Amino acid sequence: MSKPRELHLGDWNNMVHAFHAESDRGAAVLAGGFVEHVLGFYLRAMSAVPSAAEELFSPLGPLSSFSQRSTVGYAFGLFRESYYHDLTCIRPIRNHFAHHPLDTTFTTKEVAELAKKAFDVSNGW
């Protein structure tokens, strides 16, 4: 696995453009991957020892997954609970699309429930 490159504002614009051109599956995997990628860069930027951070985020490192990055960031107070809630909704949506290769859309029951949970403002998120 290659090391993620630094992201710039133009990359965000390119990702949004690609997102709109994708199927539901492509959009979910693309957006979820982008969020995971940005989360990794944020956590690396917050580290005091860059060489140790590289080990943490290596392909087999303890912060190599979306779930681990989300939990550690929240546990260390690097973002508020509402962000953590959003991340814990985005990740399983992305994973559902990635692991169910046929007949999955945003209207599929499991995905629709997760999306509703992610964007339910009545829960204070």
C-alpha cells in the first residue's frame, strides 16, 4: 500500500466532482475513503513525533483503519462527540457498499437506516 499524499483544496474539488459522477456504491466508497484519508492526516498533524506517527499509520500499524483512527481521535479529545458520531455512521455505510457487491444503493434498508442515523438532527448531532 502506498503512503497517502497530502491533500489540497483542489483535491477536495476533484473529489466532489468525482463523487457526483459515481454510482451510489462509488460515491459511498469514494467519500468514506476520503474521510478516512483526511482523518489520518489530521491525526498525523496532531502528533508530537512525526516518525512515531508514521509507524502508527503504517499499513499494519495500530491506526491503520478508519475505526481505530476515529476512536483514538475522539478518546484523546481531538474532536467533539458529534464528529465521532458522524464517523461511526460513515464508516459502516462505506463498508456496506464495499462488502456487498450487488444490489446495494442508498435506499437499501441497512444503508438507509445508517444514513438516517448519521443525519438525524433530532438526536442533537
